[in-house]
Amino acid sequence: MSQTEEIKKIENGCITMPKGFQAAGLRAGIKPGKTNKDMALVISAVPCAAAGVFTRNLVKAAPVQWDSAMLQKNGVAQAVVINSGIANACTGEEGYRNVQTTAECVAKEFGIQTEQVMVMSTGVIGQPLPMDIICQGVGKLHQALGNDEQSGHDAAEAILTTDTHAKEIAVSFELNGTPVKMAGMCKGSGMIHPNMGTMLGIITTDAMISQPLLNQALKELVEDTFNMVSVDGDTSTNDSVIVLANGQAENTVVKEEGPAYEVFKQALKEVMTFLAQNIAGDGEGATRLLEATAIHASSKEQAKILAKAIITSNLTKAAVFGMDANWGRILCAMGYSGADFDPEQVDIQISSENGTVKLVENGKAAEYDEAFATKVLSPKKVTVLADMKQGEASATAWGCDLTYDYVKINADYRS
């Protein structure tokens, strides 16, 4: 049995499904309006081996600074508290103090260590957090805490901003014969670009794995998952992905590379890929998920550059929205990407649930039916495959189409 077959997706999966995790999501009063949930908490019964990856933007939000410092110092976390509506970015010393105060509120409420509380924020940049609401919200979250599906779904909903739906997954697998679960939730819709975006992700597992290996797996896999996503070309100040492993499954500890580590890593990859694809497909105003794969490239790095160039091209994204098989835009984007290839050797095809059509053969227009190509471009997911005919390397990136609604949403974001 392959590693992939050993990993099963759980129906209605949510962040609370691994043993020992609870969650809550509710309206604390940070966002305007009367109904939107805006605060969430995920907590483990015991301290967890923890790892995180964060934005490469030089402008880092206060919670990013706190989380990265705490994880680098300890590699241990027990809770993650998240607010939506205000990013707590570009808020100076006050912003960092507010993160620490938030962590202290959670630590006091639950009797855990302040340094083991991770904090995440998403929303408008430049505004201070309303700390009276935040601290009151922590108490409300404690009262609402649960390990049931609804509690997990509430948490996933509470972290959203311009997202149209919650993004959640849970899987089950075995490590050395012991049943283990892993779950993830994330938010992300706009200000999304390779090297992370305005994206928050939390992954929980009851697996027992050493912190160094957990950190290694996360940092390797992020390069082929979250860092291969782009919605609009903007890399955010707040993006963070944190993985918590509490060991409650009581499997034989995974402390070295080998078969058990590979199974764990494959499960983590499935969770991260699912979440990355859902972020791309839920891009602000998007109507289609755009997937691009470069195959037979000279190197992995070249393949990544080419795949990203396709899904980040505004002209290509607009063509996908208009269901226009304007392959010249795809080849043009590949040409200015900086990758080294022979344009006269490239084949390009598009595919979807409606079929496949080759648009380019050896750098020139192939014979195809425009009406059929439009039909292929009409479903919710469209894939572009570029065959470079250079080597054996490949890479996949995910984006979305560019619509009128993207401009409408971002022209009116703060209101």
C-alpha cells in the first residue's frame, strides 16, 4: 500500500479532530456589524512540539514578530489565539505590547505559559487592537470551547476576512501501526503572493514527533504548497502557518527520518496542498481556480519560476475569466519570467473536467477548436500544462482568474 493510500480524508473535517485539541470561534466585537465572528482560539490539553513559517515581507506585523521569536526560543506552543478585522501591523511598540498582553490574557485564563501562546491577526493594517474587547473575548472563547465539529467550524469561520467560505480539512493515517489524525484550517483570499500571503494557517496533529523533524517537514513542504500560491501579487505583513503536534495519539515517537517520517510528511503535504488550493480558488472576486504545471524543465527551480509566471500574469488571469484561450499571454509570461528555455520547443495545453485541448506545439499555434477551448475554460478549475522538453523537473502553482469584483472588493476594503 502506498503512503498516499494510507492517508484518508475525514468527512466534515475540522481543527478539533486530533486528540487533545479544542477550539472556539465567536463574535467579540472587533469587526463592524453585529453578526460577523472575529475571534478564535485553538488549544491543546498539553504543550505541543511546534513549528512555524512566516512572511518574507520586511514589514512584519507584531504577531508575526512575537510568534517567530517564541518558536525560535522554545519550539513549544499550547494555544493559538486569532483575531480578524485588524492586522496589528505597522503599529510600533504599542502593537507588540498588545500581542504580549493578548498572550498573557490567554495564559492567565487557561493556566498555561505566556511564551507558549501564539497570536495571529488579520485585517486592516495600521489600526491598534481594541484590547478591552480582545481580553473580554478570551474569556468568551474559554466558555465556548469544545472538541466537537461545530466548535472547529466556528473557529475556521471566525478567522475569515474577504474569504467567501471557511477552509478546513482533517485526515487520518497510521504511524507504526498507531492511528493518528491531522487537521488544518486557514484563511486567505487577497494580498496573496508566493512566499506566503495574507494567509493564516493552523495545523494540529496528535502525532508524537520530535520538534526538529516537525520543523524540517513544514519548511520543506511550504515551498511546494503555500509558497506556490498567488492571487494578486501582494505579499502580506501577517502571513503565518503554525503546526502543533501534541503526541496524544501515543505512537512511537518519530525522531528520525524513515518510513514513519515519510508517512507523516505525506499527510502534512496533503493537508497543506488542500489548504493552498482552497486559498487560490477563493481569491477575491475569483470565479475559477487556475492551476499551472511546468513539466520536463531543466531544474525544479526553473519549473517553479515558470509555473508561478503563468498564474501571476494578470493578462492570463483575465483571459481565464473571459474563457479566452489566448495562449500568447501564457507563453509571454513564461518568456519574461527569467527562466531559461527554448520557446520553439514548448507545448502548452489546457484542461478541465470538460476535456483537454492543446493550444501550442513547438512554440506555435496548434490546430484546435476555439469553441471547445472556451468550453474547457468554463468550469471552476482550469489547468495549464507547459511541457518545456528540457529535463525531468516539474512544479505546480495555484492562482485564480482576475475579475471585476477583485477591484470592487479592494477599492472598498476598509469600509
